[in-house]
Amino acid sequence: MADIVVKAAYGSVVEEDGMLFVGFAEGEDDDDDAPYVLFRQPLEGGAVWFEATDPAFGAEDAVQSVIAGPKGLTITIRPDKVAKLGWASTIDVRIGPGCEDASQALDALRVMLGDVMQG
């Protein structure tokens, strides 16, 4: 079982200030307590920042693998980065048919992560 589970209601892809943000969240932007995951990368490429549920729980180059399956994503954190993610080593993002903008977010994430993302 995953250390953190996000039941995604929304996916998002945003380009802002030279960065690409791809995320999944249980709630809307104004709901600060809603669990989420966020991937961030400079538009020209480079290291990917990942955070889960809070900006304090994030790190650059933290993602070891992302496996996409019929129920969503399983994100595995690099062992040397789990302390930065509140000791979470796996995060599940459940993406159901009602998840708004999920396909756009998944497509952008595949491009961002390349070989790190499987499925």
C-alpha cells in the first residue's frame, strides 16, 4: 500500500514564468488542504521537482519511477529523497473517469518524465 494516496478530481498543465507545472489534486485551487501531487520542470528541460500534499514535502530529482495503470499512477521516490517527502516512498494517484483534464496532464507528464514513466 502507498504511503500517500491522492484521489484526483482534477489534472492540470500550466506554463508560467518559464516553468511547466503538471499536477493532480483532490480539490480546487482555493482548497489549500486538498491532497495533491505536483511536478515542475523548466520549459527548456532539466531536473524535475516533485512535491506531495505540501511544498515542504518536495525535492528536485526525487522521482525514481512512475507507473501508469488503469487506476492511475504509482510514483516511487528515490531512496535518498524519501526524507524530503516526509518519509513517503510511494505515492498513488487514483485517476478515475471523472477526473477533469486527466488526459492532458498524463500526456504532459509522459513528455516531461520520458523513460521514468512507464505505461
